[in-house]
Amino acid sequence: MYVNKKMLQNPLASQSDALARSVSELGKTGISDTEPGQKPQPTDPATLAAAREVLANDSLLDRGSHCDQIALAKAQYLDGKLTDAEQTLRETLQVDPRDPDALFYLSHVLLAADRPIIALPFLERLALQPKAPVLTWKLLGYAYLFDATQLEKSERATNSYLALRPDDWGARLNLACVFGQRGPDQAVNVDRVVEILSRVFLNAPQWRQRVQELMAEGEDFSGWTETTPFLELVNAK
């Protein structure tokens, strides 16, 4: 539309363009740079701005569009709205139960909401998909830790991931937790825990505090409070 030979922009069209750019921006980024089970952390400014744009204009989204649904779920997750993100992703899975994006991000949401056992069937379904992200096996290894009957699966999944991402120290800690849960009564478990944690602390010393926290009652290393090689390693200055 032109008035006095000047084009006046349609504000709805401008808003729609901005929303489309934000959906595209969220489509290019990972959901969050966090360890499994951690709450959403601030990410780069462009992603946060895109998430705010999507949440502010969610009524304009095409809820039948896969891209729009995934962008909305990511925005909800990054804003800490885990219940809303879960609902959005479950709606997507009703359309396509094998959708790798929805399975992947729903697993992230459930892990962040401290519901790893609920996340397991979605991760297992995702692992069967040809487009499953490599990170799937790290998430599986972590989630299996919460079911003492599935420690072997945790070990296999984490080792599969580490074969491709050997320098992921958080994943190596998950592997140590497998042997931690198996207990210090068997020498092989002590040897493996000391071997793994020595390597983790050398390359990522910030994980030492997390292991100390995991010595609390009911945690992975709660039975290791009298295991000398483990204590000397964990409490080293």
C-alpha cells in the first residue's frame, strides 16, 4: 500500500516475517548446552531472542507445521516451561510417533524435569531411528542409571557414545556411575571407577565436586565412603 508515494508496511506481515525468522533460527540450534537432567541454561543471544519472539506470538504459529511445533517446544524449554514443552512435543508425536526431533527434545524435557524413567521409552524408540543424533546414546546411558536392573544397558549405551565422542567427560562420569552402583565390594569395580575418574579429573577437574555430591545417601557412590583408593582420588587437592 502506498500513501504519498511511500509504502506503508503491513504490521501483521512484518510480525509474520519476524516470527518466520525466529522459527528458522530455533530450527538451526540445539535445544540447550546442558548435561542430561540439568535445567535449561542461557544460550546465545540470537537463540534467546528467537525463543522470546516465538513465545510472544505463539498464536500466529501453524500448529500443523512440524517446524513451528518444534520451534515452539524449544522456546518453551528454554523459558523453563517444561510442562508446556512436553505437551507440545507429545502433540507432535501423535502425528508421527517416530519423529526423531520430537523424540529427542521430549527426552531432554523429561530429563530436565527429573523424570528419566519416563524418558526411557522415547529414547529407546529414538535409538531405532536412522536419523537419531549421536547424543541419544549419552542420554540413554544417563537415564538407565535410574533403573538398577538396567546398568548393563547404561554401560553399553555410554560406551557406544564414547566411541564417537571420547572427550565428553560428563559421559565418562556416567560410565563411572555404573560401576559406582555395582559397589566397591568387587575389585574390578574399584579399578574401573579409579581409572575413569582419574581421567575425568585430569581433563575436567570441575567434575570432582559432582562426584563428592554423588556420595550422599541414595546416590551412585553412597557405598564408597570407606573405599580408600576412591576417597584419596576424590578428596585430592
